[in-house]
Amino acid sequence: MVRIHSPRFFFEPLTFTGSAMKRVHATFSGTVQGVGFRYTAIRVARRAGVTGWVKNLFDGRVETVAEGTEQALEQFIGELRELFHGYVRDVQTEWADATDEFADFGVRF
């Protein structure tokens, strides 16, 4: 929340509440490794304005943790589902409040 004191109404601050930042932990299953999923996720994340990481798991799934507005995160997950609709069999998501620990979005190994 940001409080701004307007010169005209010095004793009545204006209050703006931005969209709450959220965190999503998503696991994609199906044929999601070896198809450019992680590097596409980077492009989609940067376009959506989310931060976090993506990585391949040993069992063939792809895991991502991303932070941003709820709208941006839904756009991120939705676009990945759409782009890889022939490859993604299932997506498991867990939502939480953002921790603000990421500066950008990248691949983890």
C-alpha cells in the first residue's frame, strides 16, 4: 500500500492498493522435457512480468516457481498450457503469498 499526501488535501492522504503479489508452484507432466519447455517458459515469464525459475525433474516432469500478480501468473501458466497443449498432460499448482526473493526468471539445474 502506498500513501500519498496530496498538497490540496494534506490532512487526507490518498491510499492506493496495488494488486497483491502471489507465488505459484506448478508442476507440468506429460512429454514436457526435450521440447523447449524451459526456454519457452523464460520468454513467457518475462513477457508476463513474473519472476522465478523453471527446471527439469528426474521423473520427466517440469517444475516452476513464479511470482507476480495473480493475473500475470494465470497468464503465465495458461500460455504455457496453450503453447504445449499437445505435450502437457496435467498441471499441479499450489498458490501462496509472494516472498519477493527473485529478481528475474531463469532456468535452474
